[in-house]
Amino acid sequence: MSYLPLGALLVLGCSAGGVVVALNLGHRQAVLALAHPVTVGQTLMERDLREVSLARGSGLAAISAGMTDRIVGRPAAYTMPKGTLLTESVLGAPQIPPRGKAVVAVGLKEGRFPAGLERGSRVAVVKVPEPEGGTTEPQLPDPSSPVWYATVVAVWGKERGKTAVVSLQLGEDEAREVAAFPTDSISVLLVRKEVL
């Protein structure tokens, strides 16, 4: 038995795989995210940042990884959890909530927030279970899971229907609980609008 045809097929397969990987990488960009949680008003240092890969066309105006020098020394406008993608809107003058309240930024995937979400919207934040067995079917909230009520203070990146960063004002304890959940496990429901 000749191994030459088998070798040729192996080389061809590896080459094709390399092309696919290269094409996929070409549709991603390196952006900046938080390496750990930060509090409102905290001055960002280089150690607070990390580079992550984001799909192009996600609808989120994340700051490029090559702009670290422009971020270091700037304050965080909100208290944000580890992994939050950085945009210009989450940096700057601290947005300090009333006493006993806190503002937390959460990332919401397409389908996890209503189209009418805007500043002043009153929402219910619910935890959605992770898909089981690799299924992509949407999961319904567990009736026994807690529900947090919050007011939206800012929304970015929802215009293209891909990813949104939503800043929510709620009680300090509730804000800590919401911040502890992974982005993929949170959904918000529009309840009513409040005047801020």
C-alpha cells in the first residue's frame, strides 16, 4: 500500500484548515476589556486592562487593543464587573447614583433585551439557565430564580441588534448579585418607564 496519496490528502486537509482558521481570525478584532472588577471613579491602570477578541460587526464600539495608552489614567464612569468591554461611554466623569443605590454595567446578547430599551426604562433582570447538552434552543427563566428590578441609566450598542451594554441602577446588594452572573445568563424585561 502506498502512503503517498494518504500523505497528499493530509497535507491538503491541513492547508484547507489553515485557510478556514485564517478567514475566521480575519473577522475578529482585538479590543480592551477589564481584567478585574473596577468601582466608579477608579483611575484605570494598565494592569486593569486585558486584550480580548471580538467579532467584527458586533454592534459594540469597543476600544481597540492598540489604544491602551489613551485609556490608562482615565476614570471609570460606572462600577463594572470583570470582562466588561471598554467603550468611550463607560469612561469619564463618575456617574454616582443616589445613596443606597449602585450602577452596574451588563452586556446583553441579541434577544436578551427588548427593542424599546432606553434611558429611564424600568426593567426586571432575570437569570436564564445555560443551554443543556449543546442545544441552541432558548431557555426559559427558572421560576424559582430571583428577579431584580432596576432602572436603565444608559444603553450603548443596541442599534445593530447584536450586543448591548446596559447600565442599570438598583440597590447596592442587588447590583453586586447581578454583577456576579456571567453575561450569557442575564436577560432583561421591560416593565415601565421612569423619569430620571
